[in-house]
Amino acid sequence: MGRLFGTDGVRGVANADLTAELALGLSVAAAHVLAEAGTFEGHRPTAVVGRDPRASGEFLEAAVVAGLASAGVDVLRVGVLPTPAVAHLTGVLGADLGVMLSASHNAMPDNGIKFFARGGHKLADELEDKIEAVYEEHRTGAPWERPTGAGVGRVRDYNEGFDTYVAHLIAVLPNRLDGLKVVLDEAHGAAARVSPEAFARAGAEVVTIGAEPDGLNINDGCGSTHLELLKAAVVEHGADLGIAHDGDADRCLAVDAAGNEVDGDQILAVLALAMREAGTLRGDTVVATVMSNLGFKLAMEREGLNLVQTAVGDRYVLESMKENGYALGGEQSGHVIVLDHATTGDGTLTGLMLAARVAATGKSLADLAGVMERLPQILINVKDVDKSRVTTSGELAAAVIEAERELGSTGRVLLRSSGTEPLVRVMVEAADIEQARAVAQRLADVVKSALG
């Protein structure tokens, strides 16, 4: 797997890359690293552990719980809940560590481990590096220091987590959703119970699809990576809007009443204007990544709002927000962070706030999303190449310079290696889609020849 930690925890094919032994070892290593960092000083440590419905999550959860308890950490097992719910519960319960087992939007054979620090925030890069180093040290022979007797951790189920999280979502909504009809696609994932319950309690009429997880069908032709079923269902039921989550519900995409996609950039734009109106958009600033559509940047400029752009990954958006005190940030993919109410991307919260804006204004989602015009954007994933050389290849750099010269000020080029998959992403924007497609394909060919 190379470096274990990617941009969003440790991820791989369950029981091949991500084994029970690895899950157990990383959990023990995390406990030792946090203990050395003084996180557990003066008290008995506690961890919150949750998962999405993948079949492999059952044995991986058992391994994580065993690892933590063997290291002297008490475990609150919250079961199947979204990633942001585990982060929230880690914070409100005063836990020292949170662990989520999920591979997010990936297909069912994959799974992953995400760690949260005290307060429900993702671990800093240096802590992840330390956990990986300690894990490798002990994997190759150095014995663990293990507590015995009353020193071992205790494990109990924390069934109150569901209601605690849903109550939090309802409490932070600016207004109710009475009169709205909403279709929810839960991707047969972690929010299959949470999201419909939250929308119903908020007053919406709810239609659900993709809400029958069986451990094998997560993200299978549904959810935020496959919007076709949601688009059809919104039109069929005459709904005001549709909301799609991914497997762990840390992201949200939407569909308007006519069945048109509303992506993360458009959602950010709608929420930015709502929060400015409410006086909660600190610094009149939104944080997004370099992958955001150029149309989003132009819309923010037109509305008099500031845009700060970061590297791709919601963790980098969050770092910028925390460092500078900003309240709203996110990604085109639908990771939206409302920092006053969540410590990570929260798809259910995002969907609720978007629906609340529709209800409050009386405008359609299409009208609200029309604040920005998406410029044509072509994204090509180039597989089976050495992604580590994407920033050092002279041939590739020359091709990018030539493409940028051709596009001028009406477009842009972005090449980056994926943080979670073995591929290079080629993204090109232009006022004309055919030009964007031609330039993107030409660059993809160069990536293949230069890095293949």
C-alpha cells in the first residue's frame, strides 16, 4: 500500500490491503502515540468507534475495538453512523479518540480507517506519520507495552448516539422545512436511518431511495457518485429537491426539481449567500480547493465575497478554516464544512441547510443555484502511471504551459495525483466544452506517455 495514510485515512481492499491485523495494529499504535503526546494524561482514555454498513466493517470494527481495549482505552461502540456523527460524538462525549471504519464513496470491497482527535477533528499529518512509524516499529518485532488486570479497556455499546446526533442536526437548523418534499438517496450507506429521520423531524415530506443497506450494496449504482436514480425519483415524485450522500455521508450533492445536478460548488455558493445574510459568514470568506469550477470563483467575486483556495482534500480546507477563523468551506465533490456546527464535512447537515434555504426564501433550488454558472469542465483519470512524478516531469510541464497558453484567461489546467487511488487526474476548464475536451485528452495522452 506504500504510505499507509492518504488524504483521508488508511484505505484499501478489505482483507487484502486493509486486514484485521493492520486495523488492530494501527489502533494500538494510535493509542500509544496519543498517550505519548499527553492526550490521555491524568485520566482513563475513551474512544468512540463507528462504521458504515460494509460487511467488512464488522470484522474490522472488532479488530479496532480489540486493539484499543488491549492498549487500555475504554471503547464506546456507536455502530453504523455517518463519519460526521462519529466526529460529533467524539467531541460532545469528551472522548480522547474517534475511529470511523469506512471507504466513503469507494466500492464495497474497499474499506478504510479514519482517526479523530479529541474534539472530533481529523488528526494532523505529523500524528498520522507518527502512528504509522510506531506501527511499523512494532510490526517488525518491538513488543507492545500492554496493561493487565483492571488496566485493560472496557467496551460497551453507546446506543444513544443516533438520537444525540439527530437532535444536534435539528438544533442548528436556521428554520424548519415544512412544505418541502425531498427525495433522499442514502447510497445504502451510513446515513440510511439518520438522514430520513432528521429531514422528517425538521418537517419535510421525505421519500427515500438507497436506504436498505445489506452490507454488500453500499454505493452500488446509487448515492452521490451515481445520481441517475435520484434525478428520476425527484421528477417522478414531483419533489422540490433531491439530496444524495456517499457511503459515510460526509458529502452531499443535490438535484433540483427538474432533475438537474447541483454540485458542491453551487451548494457552497447558496450557503455562502445565506450565511452572509444571517451574519455568520466570518470575513465574508469561503474556503474551497483548486478543483472548484472557475464559475464559482467568478460568482464569489461578483457577490463581493472572498475566496481562499487550498490543495485538494477536505482536511486542507478545514486547516485553512481553523487557522483563519472562517466559517464555511468545501469541495466540488460535496464535502461542505460549516465549522460552527461540525468539525468535518457533514452531508446530512449540508442537505438540511440547503433545504432550509429553499424553504426560507420560497425560491426553487434551480433559482438559488443560478447564482453561479458552471464553466465546462473536463476531468480525465489516467490510470497505471507513476503518479509520484507528476510534478517533476519536464515533458508534462511543457505540455501544461502550452495548454495554458492556448486557453488564455478563459480557462485553466490542473494536474494532480490522486490521494486515495493510483492515478493522475487531468482537469481542464474552458468557455467552450469542445476545446476543454480536446485539451484535456491531449494532456492525458502526455501523462500516459511521460509517466507510464
